[in-house]
Amino acid sequence: PGPITLARTPHNRSLCNICGYVWYASGMDITLLAERRKRLGVTQAELARLVHVSRVTVGRWETGESQPIHLAAQWLETVLCRLEAEQAAEAV
């Protein structure tokens, strides 16, 4: 896939052009992180390595204990979209 873009939508949201997930002004909808990660078959440790954070940080994001800063959220979304695109391509 090409570069990921976030199109503006009403209510201060953005929509990813690859996966269609909604981003809010503060970043991605983090409540879906664990669900997306598990659906991709990726461990917290693997996702942490791809996003360049610790496994503990990914766990905190998933439980809502903390939120990724804007740049980390963008990189996280990029990684998840790429993994989803690769998984979809393999399914074809």
C-alpha cells in the first residue's frame, strides 16, 4: 500500500485511508488496540519492538493506564495498518 494519510472528518476526527480506523484529536482510538493486536496474532512484545517502546508501555496503552503521545500514536497506527495490509494480502 501507499503512504498512510489521515483524512479529516466532522467532530475533529481523522480516518485512516488504509484500514478505516478512526483517529480522534488526541490520537487513535486506543480502546481497540488489544483487539487489533490479537487479531493480527502479534504479542505485546512484538508490537512494542515494531513501535520502539517497551512491552510494559503497550500493556499500559491497552489497559488505558496511559495514552500514547501523538507521534507514538501515529507510528502505532502506521505499524498496525501495515500489518493488517500484509495479512489481507496473504489471505488473497
